[in-house]
Amino acid sequence: MISAGNGTKVHGILDELRNIGISQEFKDDEDLKNLAMEKKVERRKYGVSSTVSSVVGVGSAVVLGPAAGVVATTAVPLIMETVGGAVDTKYGNDTLQYLKDAEYSNDDEALDSIDGNDSQGQASAVAPILHCADSVGMSLEEKRQLLVDTETQYNNGVLAARQPMKVK
């Protein structure tokens, strides 16, 4: 009887570690693109905030003029500042929604890549075992049992690779 348990388990470990690496590469790319978008939006937000502040300052001076009374001198800047704050807040909220709606996600590509790696890895693990089974003349039932054992060992390797690392 052919036994390829340890080799198949190691194959499962290596394939799963490759999947973890693929996943991390896609995650890093996603994070970089979203960070770039956040920086761009922050620059725009700063520009809008600066513009609103300038308009509030100039608007207060124009509305008041040199002959303004004490009440107008106090009330007009407060009103202008309140309107400016409302515009800033509205733009900030719209910006947050824009970021959420435009968030870059490559999850589908990552899953496709991982699925492709899984298929290729499983085929690579099984092919030599089936070739060996054919060369020694195993019956169909023996091959089926060998495939069940191989799949079990492969999956044990995958699960072993998913275990969290322990530091002693």
C-alpha cells in the first residue's frame, strides 16, 4: 500500500502558507490605495475649510463696514462663523460618505487568486500519488481509499498552517 501522508500534509501546509501570502499582498495593495485616496480627500477638505474661513472673514468685514454698531459687530461674525461651520461640517460628512462609497476593494481578485492556488496545489499533491498508484497496479477501490487518505492529510496540513504562531 502506498502512503504519502507526511508529504501530502507538508504540501497542504505549503499551499496554505502561499494562500496567506497571497492574501497579505492583496490586503497591502488595498490599504495603500485607500490611504492614497484618504490623503487626497484630506487635501481637498483643507482647501474647502480654508476657503470657508476666508469667506467668513471677508464677509464679516464687508457686511459690517466702518459704521457698524456694537450689536452688529458681535452678531454678524457669530452668524458668519456658524454658517461657515455648517458648510465645513456638511462637506466633512459628504467626504466621509464619499470615502466609504469609493473604498477600494480587491477582495474578488484575492479570492480568485487563492482559489487558483488551491486548485493547482491540490492537483500537484494528488498527481504523483495517482501516478504511483497506477504504476503499482492498485485497484479502483484502493485508489479511492488512497485519495480519501491523501485529502485528509492535505487538509490536516492546511489546518496546521492556519494555527496561530506561538512565541515561547
